[in-house]
Amino acid sequence: MAIGTTSVDARTVGEEPEGPRAQVSQLRRRLGRADLRAVPEARRALRELLRHWGKPGRSEIAELLTSELVTNALVHTDRDALLTATVGPDGLRVEVRDFVAGRPRPRVPAAQDGTHGRGLHLVQSLASAWGVRPHGVGKAVWFELEAEAA
């Protein structure tokens, strides 16, 4: 796949070994280097994945937080990134993996920065859980939203 292209794979991933079938759907998308068109495309794909998920408003929060992670990966790394969103009976996990080792840190936004510097604060305040983990070359920044949280 050429740099700058994206692909989507929404599919059922598995079932529990004991008990009823647990549907897990997944979205995977490659985000091209510095291609900010990937942000609205990722939101649309996630919206489709989450069409019947969670309480009202949950998918909008997921879209917002995903936009923040995707934008950060593309703007601050100048490399490709990988988006994975997995939705199951307990909730949603979104992960954006990039190929730069530096860890993102929430920063206090300055008034003259406009909308810059607020993304990780949104993730911290709206996600059920979030974090950063090393991933071979680079890192993965992730968040989770519980399906039934208000």
C-alpha cells in the first residue's frame, strides 16, 4: 500500500470460548504521513462502526477523542500511523500507533495557541481510561470508553 492511502477493515473478530458468542467488531486504518484528510475519514469510519453502540452521545465522544489522537500522531510525528478501534460488549478501545518514540504529554495550553494543546486534556477528561505504551519502534496512544457509561 502506498504512503498516503488508507484502508478500512471492519469485521467480527471472535467469540468467547465458553458461553454465548461475543461480537467484537474492529476498524483498522493506515494513516498516511501528514495526511490530515485522514482525520475526517477516520471519524466517518468510526461513526459507521459505532452506529448501534452505547448510549446516546457515546459515539460522538469516541469520534472526538479519535480525532485528537489521529491529529496528534500526524502532526507531531511526520510519519505514518495506524488506527485500530475495537468495539465489544464491554466498550470501545481506540489505539493510534506511530513510529516515533517520544511520549506525548498533556500540556497547559496558552491563550494565544487557539485550539492547540487541548487534545490530551479532552482524552483525560472524557475517556474511561487512556494511556501510552511503547510499541517496538514508536508507541501506541489509546483510550477506552465503557459502553454503558453516561
